Amino acid sequence: MASYPIQIMAMDRLVFEGDVEHIMARGTEGYLGVLAHHAPLITELDEGVLEMTEGGAKRRFKLEGGLLEVGGNQAVILADGVVEELS
């Protein structure tokens, strides 16, 4: 499966930067998934779990809301806060 770069930034720090195959995030209109070469979009994120697949392994973060921007085969999340990485 193709991968793409993502950055997850909180107000005070860079939380994650790397290549992922897939993300699943909770938007204000419901959950959405993003694969490589996704159409450009900007959406507001609701409080919830962000799940992503990195090198075949799942990683999960609890977000306190924010924005997701997808474009140019990359993604950026500007999080209001990241509570923790979930196991």
C-alpha cells in the first residue's frame, strides 16, 4: 500500500512526523479515512481518536480537536491538544 507524509502538531510541539499508509480521524461530520493520493481537503476535527497505519503497524492518538489538511499527497494535523498516544 502506498504511503504519504504526515505531520501532527500541537500548539507547543511536533507530536509526530513520518510516512503512513492510512489515517482515520473523527471530523465534526463523522469519521473519515485518508489514503495516499487523496483529494485535497481541509476539515475540522472533533475530539476523538486518530488512528494511523505506519509501516503496517497501528498507532493511535487521542486528539482534543483541531484541523486536518490534505493536499499534494501529504497531510497536516494542527491539533488543539494531544492527550496521549494510546496503546
